[in-house]
Amino acid sequence: MVVTVELNDADLIKALERAARAVTDMTPLMQEIGEMLVESTKARFPEGVSPEGTPWAPKSQSTIDTYRRREAKGKNASLDFRPLFGPSRMLSSQIHYEAGPNQVEWGSNRIYAAVMQLGAAKGAFGSDAKGHPMPWGDIPAREFLGLSDTDRTNIGAAVNEWLQLRATAGSPDNE
């Protein structure tokens, strides 16, 4: 047995078309999620923790010593010994997102961001002109990008709210 349902209700068809467009282009939702992820990522820097709440490895003594030598030469305005806080403090402030119809990406455009996120072994990038390894020592991974449990909850709530608003807006009674 086959049952065929044919819609001839113009208002209902318009509502279904609006609903289909709303879930095809989710750019506003992706922008909202992007903003949430940027803020939660930036908030982890002062805490010095990964998305899972694991503390970042501290700066190595050789890095601290290098910062102190630079400070003595007047090259560092202020020292910050917290992990992922360098003299420029750019990584913690340069977190951005890009949103599209069905995706959002967030991260940092800083050239060293991937090394901070994933880590690198001493000499992983070869040697400098003087033959010194790059980096000069092992750099532990300090995951700053990723989803925390709170992020997951907030994203779920944003998606549910967005869908509810679209469902309500798509009904013929709300035109």
C-alpha cells in the first residue's frame, strides 16, 4: 500500500520553503558559535588550561633565561612567565573565526600557533644560519584550541534555540 500526500496549501508551502532556506544557510548560527568559541578560547589563556581543563606545561627554564637576557638588553618591555604568553602577547589576543553557511572555523593566524597547539621536537624545523636547532629545545603541546564540555553545552543550546526560532518563524501564523 502506498500513500501519497500532496500539499496544495500555499501558506504551508511557503513556510516549508522558508524552513528549508533557514537550515541550508546557517551563517548566523555559525557566527554565533564562532563568537562563543573565540571568547572561550581567549578565556582559557589566563587560566593556562586546555579545553579539557588540563594545565599547560610551564615555560622551560631556557625560555625564561632567554627572556631575562632580552630584558637585560632592553628588548622585552615586560616579562610574563605564564605559558603561551610571549613578549608580544599576540597569540592570546589573535583568536578569530570564519563562518559560512554550514561551518565555522576558529584559530589564530600567528605563524607559531600550530607549534604551540601541537608541540615540536628540538630541531624539527632544521637549523638556523649559525647551525643552531630550530626550535632550540622541545616545545610541549599546549592545546588552546578545542571544545570544552561547556563549549559543547553552549553550542547545543545555541543550535536548539536557533532551530526553535526558525520553526516558529516558519509557521504560517508568524508571518
